[in-house]
Amino acid sequence: MNETWVEPLGLVDGQAAAAALAVDLALPLAGGPLAFTLVRLIGADVPPTPLPLSDVPEAWQAKVLALTRPLPRFAGLEMPCEAGRPLVMGIINVTPDSFSDGGRGVAESIAAGHAMLEAGADLLDIGGESTRPGSNPVPPEEECRRVLPVIRELAKAATISVDTRNAATMLAALEAGAEIVNDITALRHDPAAARVLARSEASVILMHMLGEDPRTMQQDPRYGDVALEVAQFLADRVAAAERLGLPRDRLAIDPGIGFGKRVPHNLALIERLPLLAGIGCPIVFGASRKRFLGTLAGVETPSRRVAASVAAALAGGARGAAMLRVHDVAETAQALAVWQGLSGGAEEDED
């Protein structure tokens, strides 16, 4: 268990980051393009108030500098320190009952995947089991029947992640061409999962969920300090994965927005997302069309939460997310392009 954490604060980007870095008032977060100007030290006998970098005690300086290390490529994909922006992960649910986009069959899912790639997706996340609150589990055989034809086809065109918690589905999906496994239970559901993945070369996303069952995760979730508890859980799961034979450079982490969290929990996690940078893995951020956005925006229908979803995605990117998991790829890609241009990261145009 981690006894100490360094929380980056005062994040800046673009020209502000460059200026602060030039006069040693900031450090790059995970190699950039974001930079942080303040930190909060979390541990015994340290003040809870933010500190400028110049006031960090010597005993903590190594932990602060660890936050600056560029992330290695994940599944061969450029991280923000190279790309200048978060990656866009398009969501494809080959399910009859997903909360926002269920009902797609194989042909529709393949067409949707190609459309997402044309719209700017960097990778695709394909799932065959709904994990909305209260959803029932799907047997691996049915899950494979849904997703494998889609993976085989779309793997010809893109990096594919399979969204599953079942080892049998993981193995079949990897054989079909997937390169990433996205497990909402962080390898807790199926004891065989870690063995399957350790024998492969797959990259793995470990997500926080309260408990291990979507059917019960929203039953009165409680936290003391939600950001710190989620960070500790993910740090522990990364350490467990390493012990099981999965090197850290093949791991990414996801705070699990909406999975066993109420609105205040989700908002606190987004605000304090940079805390997760101390784990040293790419951060995956998925808030797309989720219920708490509808609560905030007053929009009941998930498919009408596009603007709210883009706003949340930009908030995640501005706080250090390396990948944004979204339904609305075109809108998110456009928003990121504008953000990158405003930050000085886009190519110059004659106009």
C-alpha cells in the first residue's frame, strides 16, 4: 500500500506551460504537453496545503520528478507527450441492451467502427456485454459470438481493444486480432485472466469499480476520500498485475467514472484526475453519455448528451488523461483539434 502520494496541481498547457517551464516554475506532467506548477503532498506529517515546486522538501523531490517521466507507448500508440493530445478510443457495443447505443448487430458494428476511424478515432473498444448498473452477465460463449466477427474485421484497419472481464473471451479476442484487453474488474473477476494475458503480448486496462458486479455497484456507494481510495486501488491492482507477470509498460488505468460512484464522487474524481499520474501508467478516461452528465445538464436521453460528453472529455484531457473513451468520435476529435490549436500544437495554416 502506498503511504505517500504527490498530487500535481495548477496544471497549464500551451504557451503558459512553455513560459512556466522556461523559468523553472513548472514541470512537465508525464512528459507533456501539460505542466504542473504546484503539488499537494499526501502522507504523515506533511501540510495539506499546495506547495510551489521550489518549496518541496528534499525527501519528496524524487516522487515529484517521477511525475515528469514520459509515458511509454501503449499498444504501440503514441501518448500525449508525442501526439500533443489524448488519444480517442471509439466505443462499439455489440449488445442488445447497452445504456446508450445497444441494438447493433455485426454488420452495423463493423460499419460504425469504420465510420469512427474516418472521424478520427485512434483505436476502438469493442464489447459484447452491457455493464450498465443492474445489467445481467453474459456467458463468454455469447460474448464471443457477438464480438469476434467484429474484431476480426476491424483489426484489419485499427488497434482493437476488447471490453471483457472473461478470460475465455480475452483469449479468443486476442487470437482474432485484438491487442488490448479492457477489464472493468481490473482482473478480479476471472482467476484465469491474468494467466491468459501474461502468456500474451496484450496491453491491459485496469479499471476501478466498487465491488465486482455491475448489478450491485450503485447500491449506496460510499467513500471517505474517493480520489485517494480509487488511486490506491489502482496502484494495488497494477502491483498485483506485475506480480502475475504483466509488466507496467503494458498497463493503463481507468478511474471508472460512473462505476459505483454518485455525482459528487464522479466530479471529485475528474477534478483530481492528476493524482493518478503518480502510478506511472496511461490514464483512460470514460465519461461519455453517462447518467451524471445527464443529471448535470438536465438531459434524460443518453444519446442527447453529446455536448456534455465532449465537455467532460476535454476536462479529462486537461487533467492528464492519455485516452478518451467516447461514443461521439467526430465531435470529440473536432474539439481536441481546436484545443490543440489554441494550445499552439496544431500545424500553421495559410488562412
